[in-house]
Amino acid sequence: MVVSVNRIRPQLAKERIEGCHICTCVTPGEPQVFLGKDKAFTFDYVFDIDSQQEQIYTQCIEKLIEGCFEGYNATVFAYGQMMQCLKLGALSRTTASTQMNVQSSRSHAIFTIHLCQTRMCPQIDAVSYWF
């Protein structure tokens, strides 16, 4: 199953200073984003500029994580400015300035968590069990 999520980021300070206008619009009550006046894109979830990370996690990710503890596999592909979640990994990354971002990543990171579940039942002695 694939779920598409779009979060519109707030403007950068540089964009506000330069007077850049916001070119996206979220359709209220619908998972739809308009780019400009005529290009519409539909997703499973849409989060506007004022959304918080916790809200996105609760609505989109939390059930996937819970499913992992029930034996299901889950993958979350997050693109964009997610480095606040991977601060330690960022130390070994190569970055450089771009027009969009003062410290843009020049590499991609894969953050993998492997969960191993082991059944912890007491072992029953087969001989004493039957008597």
C-alpha cells in the first residue's frame, strides 16, 4: 500500500525578505493542493504551512509504527527538510548552499530500524508435562 502525503513548508526567511509570494493553496477539507491558479494535485493527506510535525506523525506514521510491533513491514519515504530528525547522521553528510536552502543536502540518507521479535515463553519439560 502506498500513501501520498504533502506538507507545504513555511517560507524561508530569505523568501519573506525578498517578498516572494506563496504560490500554493490547500483546498479546505480536501487532500488537494493548487499550484498557481490552475494546477491541482490530490494526495491522501495534505498539511498546510501551519501544520506541526506531531500532527503529521499522528495522522500518517503512528499506525505504521504500531503495525511493525505486530509483525508488518513499513516504509516511510520523507523528502525535504527532515534533518532535524537525523542530527547525528547529518554530521557526516556533505552540504552546500543552493538558492532554496542555505545548507542543502548533497546526499541522501536512509534511516533504517530493524525490529526483531522473540517469543519469551517458559519452556515446559515434556516429561513432567504428561504426568
